[in-house]
Amino acid sequence: MLSARHILFSAIAALAACAEAPEEPAFRAFDLELTQPSPYANYLSVAPGARDAALPRPGQIKSRGFSRYLREKTGCVVDSSRMTATLGSRKMPAGYMVPVICP
């Protein structure tokens, strides 16, 4: 009886060690201001939420993680079939106009 209990607890401990915590979106670390110019606009403005706040890199804007972040915040997702426009210079962007699809 004691060995069966020991085996059961060992199996539970092994399964718990294999479990992983859900990965949080990397974009929560950014302070972003998301603006949709009109309810039917095909683009969403992504700008820093505070002065001197960091912006995601252009590659991050096109990622699935950013699309999930947008869906959580606005209900829209990134439209990867269209190009994202950089506002300001490419080296130091002031923001992005991101193409979106909204339900």
C-alpha cells in the first residue's frame, strides 16, 4: 500500500514538473497607444504611449504575437497581406500604420 502511494505521488510530481506556464505576450512590456481613425478604417495607428517610450521593431509588428496582442486590445488582427507603413524615419520611427482586419 505504501509503495503504491509513493508511485502515485511520484507520477503527479513528474507531471507537474513537465507543465509549463502560459507564455505572456511580449508586447505587454511596451507602452503603446493604439488608435483606429474611424470604425471602418483598414489601418490602426501604433504610437508610443508616453514620451520616449520604446516601439516594437518592424519585424515584431508583423509577428503573430503582435497580432494576438492587437486582438486582445482591439478585437482586430494584423493583415499580413498588406504592408505596414512607418511614420517618421525608418531608423527612428515615430509610429506605424498597421493594416488590420476587424470583424
